[in-house]
Amino acid sequence: MTAHAETLTPQRPERFAADELEAAALWVNARCADASPALLIDTFRALDAILARSRGVVALRHLMPGSGLELLYLPPERDARAELASLPGVIHQAALTAIGRALRAEFIATRRDMAEIEADDGARLIVHAVEVRSLVMAAAKVELIDPDI
């Protein structure tokens, strides 16, 4: 199953180099072969483009199905203005599942419950276990308003 991504501008920004995306895809594929490196790269590229155009904090609770992991995106600067446009990228469900499985296995093996990645533009991406959501939100000074909690 694929879904076309939506972003805030028609441009497709790239904050991670092609070799960084390839390295991430190979890392995931070595730990979970449910998605090919090409699908993983497409998905990483589309997600990065979406988040690069986000002007505010983005919390994605069910991005990686079955993993128990969530994602918090903190842009380099926060701005409430946004305009939706179509993004010519594809997010592959199999890739998201594989990413979640590989990350959860790594968290279990290293006894970690979160990982943070910083983009070249200063944006931060925090992948965390659902069990530490409140700690991550407090540390990031973000209040999650969610009627399902």
C-alpha cells in the first residue's frame, strides 16, 4: 500500500544527502528485510520533504505500525503560516513497518527508549517509545493536545 505525501509547498526540499538516506535504508534493510532499500529511500525522502516544509511541531503517533514507536519533529524555527500542496513522493507502508521494526529492535538491544537526529538546518527528529511520550514532550517543551490520551 502506498500513499501520496502532502507537503506545505510544491518544492521538494532535501536536508539529507542521498548517501545518508541510502545508509539509513541499508541499516533498516539489514535488520528487517520486509522492504527493499529503494522503497526505504523513497519513504525517507518523502518524509523528510514533508517535515522540512512543516512550520510547527509535528507529532506522529502511528507512523510506524506495530512498533510502539512515535516520532516528534521540532522544526528549526516555528511559524504558523502554511499552504498545502501535493508532493511528488511516495510513502510506502511496508517501508514504515520495516523502519519501526528495525528501530524497536535496536532500542531493545541497546536498552534505549529514544533517539534524536538533527538535520543540517537545525531541525530535530526524536523517535521514542510510546511509554516515554510524556518525558519527551516535557523535555522538548511541547504540549500535546490529544483527546485519545
